[in-house]
Amino acid sequence: MYEDDLYDDDYYYAPTAEERKWAMLCHLSALSVYIGLPFGNILGPLIVWLIKRDDSPFVDEHGREAINFHISMAIYVVIATVLCVILIGIPILLALVIASFVCIIIATVRASDGRSYQYPMTIRLLNPRRRYLY
């Protein structure tokens, strides 16, 4: 692919400030689990994504990514909880909580910059639509 093709008007998409704010909210709403809202890490991004996914491809992409990551983290937490029986799950749970928090902050910063972000360790349950360059 040539560099000129990368910046073709049909392919390149620059998100507006409003879209960047909604994409940031997709990621930041997941922090609601840390203030005691059960499943807030999944429900927060899901609600924002369902409201704005048809209005913006940028918010759609960030919302899908956030939901995929937090569902994946929920699966990992269940596995780590089972492993707590043999005491190896406790440090894994701690590492998952720290990694989740750090990844949410990084994703939020990327969204505020108008850039794409893919969370690590993510099972892609919601398939991405067309990818845009940021």
C-alpha cells in the first residue's frame, strides 16, 4: 500500500472533539466498577456504545474495543478467582486490577488525542468494523 493511499479521503477519518469526548467516556465509564457499581466496567462502555455507535465510527471502534477488553477481563478474573484455591490466583487478581486500570487510562488518553487503541490481552467478541487511520 502506498502512502498516498493511506490518506485517501475515503479511508482517512479525523474525529471531531465531540466524538473524542464520547470515545473517552466509553473508556472512563469502566472505572465505575472501582466505586462499587457491579459490572460497571462492562455496563458503562456498553451503554455509551449503544447510544453513540451509529453516530460516529470513532466512538463505535472505541466502544467495541472497551467492551471486548472488559468482558475479557471478567473472564480472566473468574479464572484467577478459581486459582485462588491454590493461592496463585491472588497475585494474578492483583495484576489484573492494576493492568486494567493502567490500560483504561492509556485508552482514554489515546481517545482524547483522536487515535485508535487496542487493549492488550483482549478476546475480540465484538468484531471491528472498517478500521480508520487516526
